Amino acid sequence: MDLSQIEQNIISVKERVACAANGREAAIVAATKTVPAEIIRALPALGINIAGENRAQEFLDKYKTVQEISNGEVFNGADASRPGGSRVSGEGCVAGPARPNGADERSPDPTVYAPLNWHFIGRLQTNKVKYIIDKVSVIHSVDRPELAAEISRACRNKNIPNMDILIEVNMGGEESKGGVTIDNLLSFARSVSEKYDNITIKGLMPVLPINAPREMYLQAAALYDIFIREHPSADWLSMGMSDDFELAIACGSNMVRIGTAIFGQRS
């Protein structure tokens, strides 16, 4: 993967996000499945400081490598869920990459350390939770009681005071995909909030069918509006990927998970 091309892709993506946001802010999570650790390590210098991983073992391998090449400096902790340089404002409809202090505006140096934080965005098995719990700042894909229970248990075992989560919602009722049903969302969220004081629900991750109509994106946004009345800590509607992020943002998303539009096609 060519860093200069990735930089140009990030500039393009940020401009598209800004135009779709139309004055609002939206955060970009770089979906880094199959992306080498050396490329991920360079992302903050290119203006993206959130890396989202789908597979636990692949994530653990990359995390170790990024630690080694960053001399152990990996951003984590209480404020790690904040988007920082990955946040794009829609004002002006143009948004170039944010640079760490001291970086060359014309040619970012990927060897200059800048904060990187990790989100887990894929389906998570309960037996993998204990391995990632102290390495990620947000888990996007919480959709069942046993997973929430295991997250809480792993936090207690490792003295982690809080884990931010998003609840995955299966908007189309597809059996092949994870996520709580629309009808069960509020009761599931209430149960998590009441049972676990070390889990904070930070938002929703709606999963939509391929080629879903615009009305379904609007339905997801309306569901989020209802949700935040009961859960005011829910800052994020994580909806939209490379093929649909502009539509998702226009319909109300404020966090998108983008892989191909940044890194190109991957095998």
C-alpha cells in the first residue's frame, strides 16, 4: 500500500464527509481489516486517529506490532473514545487531514508519533473479550446479554473502570447478520445500563442490508433520536461504510467506518 495514495484518499474522504455533513461533525473510523500494522501506525500523521478492527486475533497481532514500532506509545484510556483528528466538520465543505504538531503540512512523516486509538467493530466472541478489553476504547458490536456480561466481567478482572460500547442493531432483520432487533433495542439497553455500572452505552451501530433504501437510513436515525432520550450518553450513530457513507451522513450518521475508500480494494 502506497502511503502517498492513502493520504490523497483520506483528503478526498474527508472532503466528501464534510460535504455530506453540511455543517455538522462526523467522525471517521478507518476500517483496517487486512491493513498492515506499519500502515496503521502512520494513520495519525495522515489525519486519522481511530483504527477499527473486525477480527480479534488479527487485531491482537497488529496491536503488538504497532506497540513495538511506536516504542509502546499506544493511545488508550478514559478519553480514547473521543475522535480527535478523525472528527470532520462540515463547515466549508472541505476538510484536509489534521496534522500532529511539528509535522510537515506538505509531506507528513509517518515516523512521527501521534495518538492512535482502537475500536473493535466486528462480531466479538465472548471468549475473546478478555484479550482485547484493555486495548480498545470502544466496542461497536454489542448485541447480546452474554457479551455485555463478559465485557463487564473482563473490566472488573483487569481493573478497568469503564468500557464504552455501541449497541449493534439489525435494521433489516437479516438472520445472517448480528445485532439486536429494533423491537428489542430499548429493553436490551435498559438491561445493560441497570446491570453494569462499568459499561457506558455511547451509541448505536445500525447494520443495514446491502442496497438498503434511503428510508431505512432515516429509520435508523429516527431510532437513534428516540434512543438518546433514555440514554443521553449515546453520542454516536455509527452508520455508513465506503459504499454508502455520504448517504448515511446525510440521513443523520455522525460516525462512519471506512476501509476501501481509504486503503483501496483488499483481498
